[in-house]
Amino acid sequence: MTTEFHLHDFFVAKELVRNGSFLRLGNPEATDPGTLAFCENIGYLQRALQNPNVSAIVALQRDLDRLGGETHAGIAVVERPRGAYWRIFIALAERGLLRPEMEFGRGSGCKIHPTASISEKSWIGDHVTVEAHVSIGDYCIAGNGSLIGPGARIGADSLESVRGDDRTLFVRHTGGVSLGERVVVLANAVVSRSVHPVFTSVGDDTHISLLTSVGHAAKIGRRCSIAGNCLIGGSVKMGNDVVLGPSVAIKDGITIGNRARIRLGSVVIEDVKDGTDLSGNFAVRHLSNLRNYARIRNDSR
């Protein structure tokens, strides 16, 4: 059952322009109704005010004064909207009021090593193999036929911190991880759970190799091949049939199209279209990289 929260429970009367309620926390582009969003500039505030899914807003007074007009949403004004938002998040998380909706249980035919640690608040499908010293945290799903290699961590908290008045606050994560069917996560790889109560997801038949880190709220498609020591930032969206070479780093928030190939050691800082073949630091089309390398090599002789 979803809990309804109210702005007046978190802000004093002088900070409330209009009281309001919310069901969840998110951003100005929220796709789920009843979202509380914080807005640190006028662009974000404008988008939040126009989004019917945003029912409550934390904003700056100067931005609200510039826009004016009536709004459907409740509004609180403070000097640091981001800090206020995360204080609410931390308070609700500590009370156990932020969590994804899912069932818990374990399927049949599983092979689970005695040293593995698996939360009771998880779902392990049929014929899942969990090897030595694996850790599977709260609100994690391992689909049928998946293999979790030794030392892998499914559902770790990753780094999310916010500057407070006199110290930096670490934000505990409240989401989970959903691994599809026949997913392979090899030794010492980490798939982080989402900060908000949603799932970091990995699609069916995707393979993740040694020491790779998948950031919170990333969405990895089906049949992807992700080599060892890759770093996939938070909220990355990766299509189907993507191939990442060893030690690829992908900036948070990037979208990688279907069938893209990103080669050894590449650093990706912008969206990648379907079928693109990239390499380099910063990554560009692989053929362009080869031509540039050949030119530099020939000039040095």
C-alpha cells in the first residue's frame, strides 16, 4: 500500500507557498503520478510546473517569482532545494517507507554455495546458480537460469552524497536490482541498486564479466556482452545486443543504442546511436580513430 506524505510535515509554515501531498520522490520529468521534485533553476521549475505527475515541488523563491501564475502542485521555497529534498529522502528511508514493490522467494533447482549471502527480501528464480561468497541484497531479483559468479555483489549501495549545512550526507539506497533470465554476472562484478525505490535492470541473456561495475538505476538491454573492468555510470540506458570491450567507461545518464560496439578502453561521454562502432578516449567512430592513429603514427616516423 502506497503511503501519502505532506509538505507540511517537512517544512515550516513560512516556507510553504501551497501545501501539497506526494507519494514518491523523483525529478521534474517524472513519469509516475504523485512525485515530489526539487528544482534548482528556473528551467527545472518550469518543467515541473507543466508536468501533471509532479504533485509537490521544492524550489527557490526567485525562480517562482519569475514564473508566477497558478499551479496544481504544492510548493515549498528554501535556500537549498537539493539539500531539502535529500533530507526528506533520508528521513523516509530511515523509517523504511521507501522501497520497491516485489515478492520474495526462491525457486526450484537452484545451486547456492554455502558461503553465499542472500537476503530474505529477494527473489531467486528457478535453476539459478550462486557461487562462493556472492552477496545478494534486499529487493534483488535473479531470473530463471541466471549465474552469479564468485564474489559478485548484487544490490550494493553506490555513491550518492549531498552537501549538508556542516557536513556531507551519504544517501542510503532504497531500490533494487532486477536480473532477467539466463543473465551471467562473473566474479567480483557489482550491480548497484537504485537510489530511489525502482530497479537497476539487466535484460535476458546479458553477460557481465569480471570486476565490472553497473551503476544505480542503469538499464541494460537483452543479449549484451560486457567485458571485464567496465564502468557503467548511473542511469545509463543501454539497448539490446550491445558489445563493450574491456575497461570501457560510460558516463552517467548516457543512452547507448541497439547493436552498438564500444571497443577496448573507450570513454563514452555522449549518447551513442544504434549500430555505432566506437573507440578511443573520448570515444568517436572507430574508423575515424584508426585513420587518426595512422596519421599520427606516420607523422612521427
